[in-house]
Amino acid sequence: MYPLEPHADSRGVFTEALPRLLGHLCRARAVERGSLRGNVLRGVHAHWQHADYLTVVVGRAAIGLHDLREGSETEGMGAIVELDADAPAGLAIPPGVAHGFYFHEPSLHLDAVSHEWDPADELGCRWDDPALEIAWPCSEPLISGRDGGLGPLSLLRDAWRAALAAAQR
């Protein structure tokens, strides 16, 4: 997580949403804007190719994370990171970290991605799979039909390994 520094004067507040230090983590190919209702959950998604960088501009979000990367210090661990527009910060999500975004209230967020959208790089699993070890702050969020039809984390792990193996050929 990267705190963002607001610069205030009599006209208002200006905050750089994509800090320069992000460049060593991911070079943004696209910046997406999402405007969501409250009690909405997107994901859980994972990418073998692209990194995400998320910041909440209006509202609050709980970002659920689960590390799929074999051999990483946090392999297999789940966590929640809270982003709040009142405490500006950005979150870098590397390839191999499954993630879901839960919006507590109507929110506006920016998501910078390191690669253009590729359906082959869109993997996912059910948001409420206990194996994720994510303590979501919700029990019945609004989810998309696509996300509602995703399988368990075990299938996501298999798809993740297959995608990595194919990329190394």
C-alpha cells in the first residue's frame, strides 16, 4: 500500500493518484474508472500477466487478497486491505495475487493496469470460498453473473499453474 500525499490550498485539494514510484512495479497501459453502488463485490480475479494499481477516489473499499505465487513469503495467505478516500492511498497488486474489491458504500475508484485487457489473463474463483482465508465485511453482496458462476479456489490454482506453464513454453 502506498500513501498518497494530498496538496491543499484555498481552492481545494489535489492528489497525484498514480505516484511516480509506481513505475518500477507496473507501467500503466490503461487506467479504468469504476463507479459502483454500495454493497458491491467484484471478483475474486487473478491474472498471470498483468498487475493492478487501485485507488479509491470517493467512498470506501475492502480489498481481499490471496497469494497464488508459489514460493512467495505470503503464498496461500489471505488478507483484507481497506482503502478510504478520506485517507488517500493506492494499492499495487502484482500478477499472481487473487483479488476482489468490496465497496461498502457508493464509490468511485481508479484501476491502472500494466497490460491491455486479455480474456486469457482473466482467471477467477468464488468470492466466498473459505480456502481464500479472506474475512469479507459482508455476507450477501451484489455480484455479477460472471463472478457468481466462478468455481472454487482449487480450480483457480489449477488454471493459474496451467497459464504459467503455457507462458513459459
